[in-house]
Amino acid sequence: MQDCIFCRIIRGELPATRIHEDNDAIVFMDIGPVVKGHLLVIPKEHYANLEETPAAVLAKLIALVQKIAAAQKKALRTDGVNIMQSNGRAAGQVVDHIHFHVIPRFLSDGHHWNWKAQKYADSGEMQALADKIKGILSGASSQQSG
């Protein structure tokens, strides 16, 4: 993708503070960190989102995320880490190139997620939504086996 900001970083057209690079992925500092030390893990191949990304690519990415989170925790002496991956504008995805955020967390960092848990009207509402998702999953698995 010619105009994708992450593809431009991969090609070296835009600067980034890289901390890791291999044949399949790069890891670099986020220029707008939630907490200082915030990293992005991206594949070198362009995929817009989770659904487009092949499972083999995702497996390599999440293994790299695990390695990066462990290094980040040790190097920065964090109290924890958030791993985030967003798909679509409604979920907060700004760059249409799959990426994982690896965010160092400290008990004193002052950051709080705006997470307001909701409730289902009743167990029937929850079950109806679960049934819709299970229906798609069973349809997908029967298509794969057929």
C-alpha cells in the first residue's frame, strides 16, 4: 500500500525509532504513547485488519508481541503491560495496517481506561447473542470441512 503510513515506515520513507526488525515484522516506538515506552508491533506485509491477516502471520506476530512485552517489562521495570489490537474505526483503529500495541504499565502511571461495563437485560439476551456468534462459527467450520 503506497499511502499506508506503516508501509512507508517499513520502506524507510518515514522515520521511526525501531527496536526490532526481522524478515516478517518490525517493532517501533509509538510517537503518541499512552505511557512512555509504548511500542507497536507490525507485520511487513500489509493487511488492513485481523480478519484479513492469515493465521500463520498472526501466530508469528503474537509470539513476537510476547517476546517484546517480556523485554519491555525487564528493561523498563514495569508493573504490568497492556496488549491491544483494534479493528475498525469504531474500535479505535486509526491506521489500516494490522498492529499490536505493547503498552508498559506502572502502578503510578496515572492512566485509566475508559471502560464502563454494561449489563445484559437478562440471561436470554446474552444467550441470543452467543447463539448468533456460535451459528456463524459452526457455519464457518462446516464450510472449511466441506
